[in-house]
Amino acid sequence: MKDTILEVKDLSVTFTQYDRGFSRRTLHAVEKMDLSVRAGEIVAVVGASGSGKTLLADAVLGLFEPNATVRGRIWFDGEL
């Protein structure tokens, strides 16, 4: 939509963690999230502690930890 200011499609965030030496595991923190915000709209993201609110904001802002893998598409004001 042309009046959409923020569009998040199929966002997934995973973290690679090392467990007891060289054993590696993947933590799926956010899976297949979609979000759309239109110009002039007020949106609140709510949820329990650890539900992914900050990870969503970090992904939109492009702030990632070195062990994070982010997939999906984020458009802000028409820019990918």
C-alpha cells in the first residue's frame, strides 16, 4: 500500500549459541512475523517479557548481535 510507512514481512530472528564446548544450537527467537503500519496510525507492540518486542525494534533499526541471523523483508517509507 502506498500509505504504508513500515512493512515487515516474514521476519525471523535466530541466534547461534554454543553449549558445552563445541556443541552448537540455534535459538528461534522470532518466527515469520508480519507487521504493517500506515502513515498516521498508532501501533503498540505488547507481549510478555522475552516475546520479541525488542528484537522486532532492533531488526527495524538494523541493530543485530554478531550471532544473530535475520531473515525477511523490512520496508521503511518505501525503502527496503
